[in-house]
Amino acid sequence: MVLKGIARIVGDCIRMTCESTKVSPHEIRQHVSIGVSSFPEPSDAANLITDADKCLYQAKKNGRNQVVVSR
């Protein structure tokens, strides 16, 4: 559970860095949605990716520009 909390913090740092980075000479707003999954559940790489992908789409469904961590 601690690692998932750390993953959320790192994901939020990435998200906020992208959001605050300006693309010169234009002001282009950037937003990032992030899905996070971790071992030992799910138990293999394919399920890990699938789980993270589900979290990513949940972040988008929830309004974008956020981090969703699997349970």
C-alpha cells in the first residue's frame, strides 16, 4: 500500500510538471492522465499492463488530468 501511495505522488509530480511546462512561443495547455498498477497483483506483465490501462481510462473518464492507482 505504501508503494501505491508513492506511485501516486510520483504520478502527480509528473502531471504537475507537464501542466506547468510552457511550450514556447505559444501557450499550449498540457494535461496528463496516468494509470498505475503494481506487482504482486496482477501476477504477470500482461495483466499488469491491462490493469494500468484500465486505470488510465478511469482517469480520463473522471475528467482527465489526474492519476488513478489500482486497488
